[in-house]
Amino acid sequence: MLEGVLARGDRAVGEAIELAYLRGARFDSWEEHLDLGRWQQAFEDAGVPMSRYTGTLPVSARLPWSHIDVGLEDGFLAREYRKALKDQLSPPCGKAAGMFVHHTNLAESEADRRKLVCYDCGVACDLGAMRGERLVYLKKLGAEGPVAIDLEKRRQKRPEERRRPKVSFVQGTARRYRLRFEKTGPSAFVGHLDLLRLLPRVFRRLDLPVLYSQGFHPKPDLTFGPALSLGIASLDEHIDVRITADLDLEGLCEQLTAHAPAGIVFTGAARLSDTDPSIAKLLSEGMARWVVGLPVSALPHAGLLSRPTDGDWVTAVRHEVEGQLEGGNLVVLRTVDGIGKKIDVRSFLRGVRVGVGREALDRAGIMGDLLPIQIDTALSGSSGVRVGEVVEALLGKEVPFRAVRASMWARRPGSDHDTTPLDLAALRRDAAPQRELLAAQE
């Protein structure tokens, strides 16, 4: 929409562009820098409705750039537009009449003396020079005459010989392992896609033979849990990896940590069986515990509540949270690339405790005069919920915070308790009744 307005805009949009620039619009062709709301506000303040430039324009309309002479005759592009609507092709100028492709050799090109096509666009082309120039280039290429091609031999060639072969290599038998790690400090600002490239490097530094997928673009066989928002630390991340070797788990975490960037600390490892579900499937019906730290000095300025006379911020914030929880749906608007989506936070929320979780903030290196809030959310659902959206629903959009994902639990079907993803004995014990039920149904 913004590109359309700027492309069709006249002089009136100049003031809006300047306002957006003065308010910080920089590098807006990159999505991570684009703030569409800033542009919309700038157009509104300039008194220029964006809808004026996004509607249908008549073909005969005089456009803001019509006074610029680009060498084309008036009406030429309109004629080409109407031809396109009728599915009529306009081969490029300079070809012989009736041809869609130039002659590919010198003999045929010199023998063809038909008139070259010209659509009279207004640009003064020298068609004779174009014909002579093509002969020169064909002579330089050595294309003196037609090249004989044995079409019958090409047809007889087997399809598998014509296709590019897939990448295939022997890797050995894969073993499945589950690793738990922390992601704190500077590594909290490593995005999920960057993590997909970072961890295989750690494995290569230890000469661990990671299994790669087969095909045109082999990739390491890695499976992650729910992705984190950029800048959010975590004390309980998990990854499943296939390795074509038997690993000695004793001391493995220390070795991985020694070869990992600062902030990535491996804290647990386990060998998986072929029947154990992946970490993604395991946590699809699980829960996450977050700890949010609110800077006490910023609470009065955020418009949340006034400073309590007795200094008891825990009680004051607890009353605010309880008031929100007693209301209706906790709905926030998530905007991605200018498209809004309503998120019902209440459907994901499983518990809130104000004043609890300080030790998780300390472990993550988040220091200062902070008021901790422990939040439990469900991991189920197609899009999930972000911890920032929970804070916005409970305390408002203006409250600054730092957050850490303290832990995650998995719950197997038919089980009434939560289990950590590395407690394989408990997970298999919970899964046994479900497997028996499926076998009986079969």
C-alpha cells in the first residue's frame, strides 16, 4: 500500500514524506525497519488521505508524472495495455515480421530480408543498424549455419539421465539425542533462524557427525521446540539432533558449552529411542513458565498506577492484574507487515503470580530493582502467545519489561501431570497406556 501511494502520489504527498522522515523513517524498504503506523500518522497529519492514490485510475487520466517526456508517443502505452487485455502479444521491435525469436545463425539471418517490426513508439530507432549489428554478433559467436540436433536420440534418452541427480552420500546409522541448553546474555539476541546455523557449527567443532537430509539442498536434521521472540532469554531450550555415532553423554554438555558462543550453555543430554516423539510434537500440548521483570522506577511513569504510600509494589501490581483477570477476554492486536490479528490471551493463560521468580531473572543475568511476575502459558494452538502480549493484556502497552522463559513441560495424552522433556522414563511411562489403547483400537 505504501509503495503504491508513493508511486502514484503527486506533490501533495511531499509534506507527508518529510514528516515521516523527521519522525524517524529510515531504511523502510527493509521490513524490520518499516513502521507503517508512522507513515499512516504522517499522511493523516499532512491532511492527505492515502486512499486517494490507491483507487482505480481511468486510462485517460493525467498522472503526476505525465509532464515527463520519456520519448514515447502519447497513447502508446495505453494501446499496449488494451492489447494485453485482449491477450495480444507484442514481440520486441527489431524482429522480422511474423517471428517471435531471432534467427540463431548467420546464414538464415542474411537470407531473411523481410521488414523488421516497429510499433512506432516514438523512439527513433535505426532498424537497419539493428539488423547489421546482429549479423556482427552472430559472426563473433561463430554461428555460421544451423546446428544439427538428433531429436530422436534425445527422445530415447531416459528421463533419469536428463534430470540433475539428487545429492546422495553414505552417512551411517543415525542415533537420536535430545539436548537442553540455556540462551542468555548476548545470545538472547540471536534469532531462531540464526540458531539453526549456529548450533551445527558447534557440533562441527566437536567433529560430531550430524545426519544431513538427502536432496538438492542437504540440511542438518535438527528439531527445535517453540521459537522465542528476539531478545527474550531462556533457561530451558531443547533440541533433537540425529548423529551417526554413539556419544558418551558424560561430559558432553561441558564440551558443547566450551565450543559455543557466550550465553549458550548446555545443561542436559539424553539418548532417544525410535518411538520417542520429537520435541516439537512433545511440547505441542505442553506449558511454558515465563518470569517477567518490571523496573519499579518506571511503573509510575507508565500510567499503570500511582506509587503506593507503603512502598508495597507487589500488592499494587497484584490488584491491577487481578482486576484484569476478573474482566472479559484479554484480547490484544498482533500486527505483522501491516496486517492485524486478534489474540485472545486468556485462552493461553494458565496462571499468574506477582512477586515470584526472582531467581530465574538472576540466573538469566537480568539485574536491577525489578518486580518479578511468574506467568504460565499453554504452548498449544496454531500461533501461540508471546510473553509481551501477555504483559500488554494484563498491564498495558506502555509498561517496559525484561523476560526469561524459565522452563517448559510436556504432557502426554491421558496423563494428569507435567513432565520435563528430558525425563524420558516418565514420558515413556505416560505413553505406554496410550500405545496400548491404540493397539486395541487397531
